[in-house]
Amino acid sequence: MRELKLMKGNEAISEAAIRVGCDGYFGYPITPQSEILEYLMVEKPEEISGMIVLQAESELASINMVYAGAACGKRVMTSSSSPGISLMQEGISYMAGAELPSLIVNVVRGGPGLGTIQPSQSDYFQATKGGGHGDYHIIVLAPSSVQEMADFVGLGFDLAFKYRNPAMILSDGAIGQMMEKVEFDEHQPRFTEEEIRKNTPWATVGKTPDRERNIITSLDLDPARQEIHNIKLQAKYRKIEENEVRFEKIACDDAEYIFVAYGTSSRICQKAIQLAREKGIKVGLFRPITLYPFPVKEIKELSKKVKGILSVEMSAGQMIEDIRLAAEGNIKIEHFGKMGGIIHSPAEVVEVLEQKIIGG
Amino acid sequence: MAKVKGDIVVDIERCKGCEVCIAACPVNAIEMSKKVNSKGYHYMEKVNDNCTGCTNCAIVCPDGVITVYRVKI
Amino acid sequence: MEENITKENIRKKENIVYKKTNLMTDKVLSYCPGCGHGTTHRIIMEVVDEMGIQSETLGIAPVGCSVLAYEFMNIDMQEAAHGRAPAMATAMKRLMPEKYIFSYQGDGDLAAIGTAETIHACNRGENITIIFVNNGIYGMTGGQMAPTTLPGMKSSTSPYGRDIVTMGNPLKITELIAQLPGTYFVTRQAVHTPANVRKTKKAIRKAFENQKLKKGLSFVEVVSNCSSGWKMTPVQANKWMVENMFPFYPLGDIKVDRELVK
């Protein structure tokens, strides 16, 4: 039986983490996501599920605490916002190389640099193309509601463990700070040591006589072996791309034009659809939920059925590149971006649709 | 005091000829061999019967190549 | 009676008084001849062996010469990003309080890029053991100046000797963390003579026992040599270490049972 609450997006992440059987959270304050750590400190999950919470000395320390916990087969996570996530990129690359399941929440704020504390989507490239060094991908889930903030914690951990890969919830300051109704599943227990030894036999939980020692490292000085390792990682990413694409379609069946948008800007587009249809413009919304793996096939199909796509992003235009790649030049694809933490207004979106796509 | 007799076995292939053990031996029982192992390192060898099996050479060896024996006689 | 003692009947299994612990793997150590890393590795593994805690001990290797420590230590190990081992050890110990956790780090790892992680793990008094091998140089990358490089000491990045005015003073990180209430046992040892090896082993054993008794953080510095970085033979390097490193990094206990030793 799911329990109904009214909660901020950030707090929903923490409540979900406790309930899903997360073993540890390691984080550091940064607006607009400090509530995640604060909520956990108030709830004292150690007394509820045994989950530990630690405020680290930096995002660098936090992400490496996550690395170590994940290497022990535990469900561990961290959260931060854009500048902090930049500090974590090395650690994330290490976890991708060492194939460690973990959850990283990025409540995106306007950049670059110290930027602003207002919401943004300008970390899309960093999240989906790999912000750290080396060929790797992390699974990227884009919530557009407080409910999805909660649901994607469990989903993120499941996918991370299924593929032994870091997963990211790419949210933003608006969704993190807004309050909405949210339903929570019942509390799940954390993994026992026996379950860890069975389900994640690679984990460093102590070398018992029955097995060789486990080593968790992303280092291999032998190029031949490192190439094989990279080929193995790429094969994993192909599998993820094949099996884990998630998206939502709204009013696309009869659509002549499509908005492609995720997170906050997808909510704006839902209103824009209404305004546009009142003016007789048949437009729909295609909302990617997984930004990696990107819904390439679905967008390619759509691009054969509609006359134009408007990518609506709170950025200078990043996801639009993936949309263009997917559509392979079938149709006109334009971008309408807002930066600096400003959010589009629905009316503006319709206006730009008319100028750049319909009229253009 | 019961007299003791010691002996050592050196894994000469793994000795790197660092000579750190030589000064550690209280009875000058060991020296660097004129011969070299397959890596080209002069290895350590016991040169007399003074060894009392005190383990000094073994515990200071960075590569742990020395096994020490001791018997009471 | 003495004459019939022959080599054969001394070299019997029951007469062994010292042999390599099987908690060290059979891999030939990657360290240069005479390097203290090998000795220190072996001492730790002998302590883990003697305490019978192989299946409960987890180690963290740093970035540096001992990045490959997990090739030689026969326990579950993780390899850390440069400088981050104390943070990793913190997480592991908090997540699995009943395991024995130690980080094994060099001077660049612990006292340069990892300074914040070192200080904050110590300040939180994590119930872990930090083994800090201080040879005053970055060995793996070819002998560059480290935070603990001595004034006037040559390295590939202080070719005319460390100039304090432009390159700063050597960092006495161990004295620094000893001031933090979180640290319970802080000592500085060496592994270049049998006597020192025995003392270091006692210190490392004490560190692990402290962990068992949940006393807080134990920090064991091992001042060591770097013959290739210092461009000396191992025996010369040890001599140079005694004459130059020890005056600046004096050996002995600095803090015992949470009290600074005067």
C-alpha cells in the first residue's frame, strides 16, 4: 500500500532512499539541493533501516565514499548540484571503469561557473556524454515531477545494480524545490552480507577461504587487457541502449509538430500544447525519461511522421544534437532555449514554434 | 643457555640485491654473492656457520625472500 | 653432538622460525630493490595473519608506487583515486563497522592532493587505520618533489634543491593530525633495520587492536627510502634517510591513548 505525502522534490528523494533500502548517503551542502542531506539528518534513518548518512568535507570526498561503499556491494548514493557534480566527475569515471553500481543525484542549477541557484538543464552533455575522462556512459533518468523524483531512486538503484554501472537522476532546482503529492512504497530492508556475497560476488566484503581475493580497481597498465575491458564496457552500453529506453508521449497521435523536452521544460510544453491546439496547431510532446539511453529509435520514427520538432531546453541547446542525430535530417529541427535559470513561458514556446518551425 | 643453530634459505631468483640485510646480520653470516640471478641481481648468500636463526635478515628484507630455520642443540 | 647437525636436518618444516606469510601473494613485488614499501606491506599482512582477520580486513591502495598494493596483499582491496583513500575508508567503516579497514598511502597521496580527506577523516576520528609511507618524493611518476621533500632536497621538480621561498616548507602532516581530537594513536616509525621493523610491526598491530576496540583513528607513518628517486643505492638511501629525514621527521610515538606524548 503506497503512502501519500505532500513533499518537496528534494525531500522525496531522501524519503525514497530510506524506503528503498539504501545503505548510505554521503553528501555536501549546495543550493538548490541541500534539503536532501538535511531531511536525512532529521529522519535519522540509521534508527529506521540502519542506513548511514554522512556530511563529507567536499563533493570529492563524497563521490569517493560512494565509490568505496558501492565496491562493498552496498546501495549508496550522493547528491549535489552542477558545480558539485563537476567535482565528482573523476569519481564517476572511476566508478564507470570499475563497474560500480551507484546513484548520483544532480539537481541542476544555471551555469557555467558558480552560475546561479535557479533551475537549468545545461548539464545535459556532462551527464549523457560522460563529464569525466574516458569512454563511458552513466544511466541518466530525468524526472519531471516529485513523484518521479521518488520513483527514480529505486529505479536508479535497480538499473545500476543490473548493469553494474553508475546511474544519475538529472533533476533541476525547480523540481527539487517544488512541493507536490507523492506516493511512497513500503520500506524495503537493506542487503544483508549474505545477499551481498551471493548477488554481488565481486564486492569487497572480506576474502573468505572459499574464494580468491576481490580487487576493485579501474587501473590496468596492460593496454591489451584495458582494450578488452573497454570493449566489454561498450557492449554493456549497447545492451543498456537496447533494453532501458524510457519515454512518455503526450498528444502525439495526430500531431503534425512535436516538442521534445524533459523535466521542467516538458511541463511547460504541456501547457504550450493546450495553447497551440486552441489556435488549431496540432502539436504533441515527446518526453525522454532516460536521457541515456536516448530514445533514438522513437524519435527517428516520429521524425518520419511530423513536419517539425522543437527542442525546448533550459540551456543553449544540448539535447537538440541528439534529436538531430536521431532524426537523421528527415525534418526541420530547431531549438528554443532559456538560460541563466530562466524558465520558458508556454506562450513563448508556441510563438517560437510558429516562427521557427511552422513559419520558418 | 641451550645452544642454537640457525640456517637460512634464500629465494635467490626474487632477491633484488639491495644489500639491506647484510648489515642486519649480527654475526656476519651473510654476504652478496659474486654470482647473479636471472634478473642480473647479485643475490645474498650465507657464507659461514655463524647463523643463529635470529631472523634479522628475513624481517628487514623488503621482498621477503628469506626463510629462517633454528634448532636447539 | 654438534657435528651431526647437518644442513638437511636443520631445514625441516618444524624448525622454521620465519617464512613469508601467505597473506602476501606470490607475485614479485614491483618495488625497486631495498624499497620500504615491500617491508611495510609484509608487516601489515603478518599482523592481519597473526590476528586471524584475513576475511574481515579490507585495504585501500592509493595512487603512487603502491597503487599495485592489491597485487601483493592477499585480502579484498580497493584502489583509490589519488588522495581519496581516507574518505573511502570512512565510508567502508561506517557501512561495515565490524570489518578492519586500513588505507595505505604515500606522501603525495596523503599530504598533497588528499590533505583534506586526511584531515577530515582524522578529525571525525574514524575508527580506521591509516598507514602513511613517507619517502619525501613522488616515486611512481619519476621522482618529483612531494609535500614532505626536505629543504634543499633535489628532485625532478626541484632540480636545484627544494627552495622554501618558492616551493614552500615540508609538511609535517603527522604532527598536524596528532592535534586533532579524533586521532587516538599517532606514531612515526621506519623499516630499514630489524629493530625498526619490529617496532613498526608492534605499532601496526596496536593500530589494528585499537580498531577492534573502537578507539578511533590510528595513524602509522613509516619514514622510508626511495633509492631510485633519491638516486642512491638502497643502503646509501637508508643512511641518507637516517641523517636527513629522521632529524626532520623524528621517529617515535606522537600520540598514545589520545594523549600527545611529550
